[in-house]
Amino acid sequence: MAALDVSGLKKRYGDSDVVAGLSFAVEPGTCFGLLGPNGAGKTTTLRLCLGLTAPDAGDITLAGRAIPADAQVARAKVGVVPQFDNLDPDFTCAENLLVFGRYFGLKDADVRQRIPALLEFASLTSKADARIATLSGGMKRRLTLARALVADPDIVFLDEPTTGLDPQARHLIWERLKKLKSAGKTLILTTHFMDEAERLCDRLIVIDHGRKIAEGSPRELIATHIEPQVVEVFDEAAGTLPAFVDAHRQLADRVEQSGETAFFYCRDPQALLAALAGADGLRYVHRASNLEDVFIKLTGRELRD
Amino acid sequence: MNRPGFFPVWQRNFLVWKKLALPSILGNLADPLIYMLGLGYGLGAMLPEIGGQPYIAFLAAGTICASTMNAATFEALYSSFSRMHVQKTWDAILNTPLGLTDVVAGELFWAATKSFFSGCAILVVVTAMGLTNGPLALFILPAIVLTGLAFAALGLIWNALAPSYDFFMYYFTLFITPMTLISGVFFPTDQLPGWLALIGAWLPLAQGVALVRPLLAGEVPADIALHVGVLLATTAIAFTIALRLTRRRLLK
């Protein structure tokens, strides 16, 4: 049975369909990614799955329970790392965990026993008695993750878990999430970082305007939706890029221009690379295409605010 | 599953309060005491006895109730709003097996608890001043609880509607302050025009005063069931409205 099963989900606010007929299933013990630009409906979908708002249509089963009818029972098996930290500023790290355990009906003695392991998992052992205001952004995120694990959940929801973190802090979170997955937890993740999704997710869906526009493993999505190689060409202020693009467009399967950069998507870039070797005033990077290329192809380059 | 209900929410607030308990109690005590002593002895020296008791004793009963009301109101407005809107503590709790009913009920009972501390602190001072008359004064304790619950529930309605802290000022200027003046806290309501006294008599603060003043004087209050009933009904109805409005605000 799926850890989370969503079918035909719809949610309307005013006259905008924030979630417009979404279906997906998350297998237990896997990491599932929910990707999409700002305003695509990711956070609303998570809120619906947790039973924090009622859908206008559709069915949700979380941890074997119908949502929203049995949401409170289902949430006993679920941990949540919200997008914005809502740790209790009046408490120390250890107190945050203790108080949160009570919301799950856990006995203080049981939670106290778990606290050292939870703090160690979050690399916060030395901060047990530190107040929240003294923690860095990365520490707060890690404590929020530890807090989500206080009742040893089967399923963990993570809403943009690494937004605003420096690379070191981000890598530490990734490492911990991999550890959780190998411990058999199901992870459900939203993110804007395609490298994060590529590293962590077994399967993912891309949603936009509340609809699913792609689904698969990161590898499958790259193979299905995009040419395998990309050559990014940058104009070095010589103004020769537009002419170069016009002259060599046929060397790529697809060309996209964004400001001072042209993206040549190709199966075989040899001829293009040869042409670039002799071009003045242009710099280039040749790389394998990645999930970000897929994401931008599917959702467009224009800003979403 | 073991469903913990509202208690862990109450417990959370209690744990925060415990860290600053003494300054909190003293802070809540200072303002009403200054008014009570200042008006009671200053103004009271020029006044005749009211209903056979000195003005300071009359005012003491009103101060216990007004202080309970203020403490419950402040907690249900400013402190609950901080937890709900600023710190997002409620959001964090709603991700656990607890539901919104647990959260709002926890806040209700916590605000009532805190107002109970305030009312009791005043009662202790009043007793030390020799203004209590016999063991009937012990029944002031449940009267404080009922008054605190009613104002906690009423405050939570306004909390659910508030866009910002500034909004709470209207609650005080439009509701709390006029009510304090027509509920017999500072002066007997028979000084008021009949229609205004009639409105005042039905307000929850007047219900509390109607219980506490005779008990402080060592008498059994008249119409106990009516006053208790109005306070309990106010609590139940206001809580139901507050819960519905908060649900609309947070879980839409």
C-alpha cells in the first residue's frame, strides 16, 4: 500500500484553481519530490495531504487513513518540516523536542530518552540547552528536522528543507535525509533546487498551475524530456552572440536564449564545439543536461512571482 | 492511539510562563494595586460608605474581577496572537496529531489559568489588608475561574479576527473600558441611568462582580445560579464562535 495516495485532488481559492486535478502515489521507503515554480500549488498540496484544509474534490490516503476525515490519527505517523521555521523561541533545543513529543501523546520520560539521539542526529548535542535565538539558520533547520522525528514517524514531509541555507548546511541536511531513507522512512519533499531533487528523489512530479506536467525518476525525466547535452554560450561584451546563434542554430536540436546566454541543447555537440573554438568574444560551458534544464523546458523561463 | 487533547498546549504555555513567573505575577499585580490603593484610600477618604462598607472594600471586589478580566483578555489577545500569527506556534502544533479544537481550548484554559493567578494575587493582598470577612471568601476562587474563562473565550474571538496587534486597542476602547465603567467596579451601578445599568448588569464583568462582592463581605450572593449560568454560557458560546472563526482563518 502506498504511503500517500492522492487522486483527482482539487482546491479552489476564489476564482483560481490552486490544485486542479492532481493524482500521484508515494511508495513506502522512497523519497518523492514535488517540484514546481512559485505558486504552482506545492504548499497547498502538502496542506491538503496533512488534512490542514479540506479539498474541493478528490481522495487522499495518508498512512492508510482517509484524509481529512482521519487526519489527526494519520498525523501520529507523520513528521513535518515546514517551509518557515516555527520552533518555539521561548525554549531550549531540548525543551523544543520535549514539548513537541507531548503533542504526540508521548510520555516525558520516553521523549527524554530519545532527545540525545535526536540531537546527535541533528549535530546539535552541544546545543541541548541553547536558546533558539542563538542558533544559526542551518542549526534551526536541523532542529526542525529532529523535531519532526520526535515520534519516530514513518513518513516525513519536508517543505523546501534547504531554502536559505549555505552549501555546508545544505549538504549536511542531504546526508541526514539519505540516512532517514535508508532507515526505511518515506520522504515527501518540495524544493526549488533541482540538484537537491536529483540527488534525493527516487521519483518526482513537476506541477504547474496545480496540474501535473511530468512524472518519473530524475534520470527518466532527463532522458524523456530533453537532449542529453547542453552547451551554454556567454557573450563576453563583444555583442557577437546573436550573430553566432543565427549562424549555428542548425548545429543544435534546440536553442534557447536568455539575456547574454544561449543554451544549445544537442545530442551531438562536436560540430558546435568546433565552431565555438574559433569564435571570438564568446565563452562556453559544455555539460550533461540536468533536471534544471528539464524543469525550465517544462515551466518556461519567465519569472514567477 | 493516545490522544493528548488540549492539555499539552496548556502545558506548553505554562512552561513558558514558569520561566518568568515571578516578574509576571508582580507585573500583573502592580497596576491594579496602585489603582485600588490610590482610589480606595485617596478618593475613598472623601466618600461615604457604600452599602455599609468602606469604599476601599467596595473597590477591592471590583478590582479582583477587573484584574481577572484584564489578565485573561491580554493573554487571549496579545499572547495568543503572538503564538498564532507571529511565532506560528499554532501551525507547528497543527502538524501533529492535535487539532485546532485542542489548540484553541488549550489557549482558553491557559488564559483562564493566568487570569486566575492574577485574581488570586489581588485576593491575597486584599486578605492581607483585612478586607475579607470569613471563609466564604474562599468561594471567590471559583468565581475568578468563571470570570477568567468568559473573558478568555471572548478575547479569542477578537484574536481570530485581528489583522494585527493594533486591532486590539479597539477591543479595549469599545468593549473592555466601557464595560469596566458600567459593571460596578468603581461605583455602584445605581448611579447610572436605568437603561445603562440594565445593560451593565448583563455584561460578564458585572456577573463576576455580583458574585465576588458579597463573598468578600462575608455574604452569600443572590441569584448565584443565574450569574454562574451567564458566565458559563458566555464561555461556551464565545468559545464556539472563536473556534469557528479561527478555523476559517487558519484552515481554509
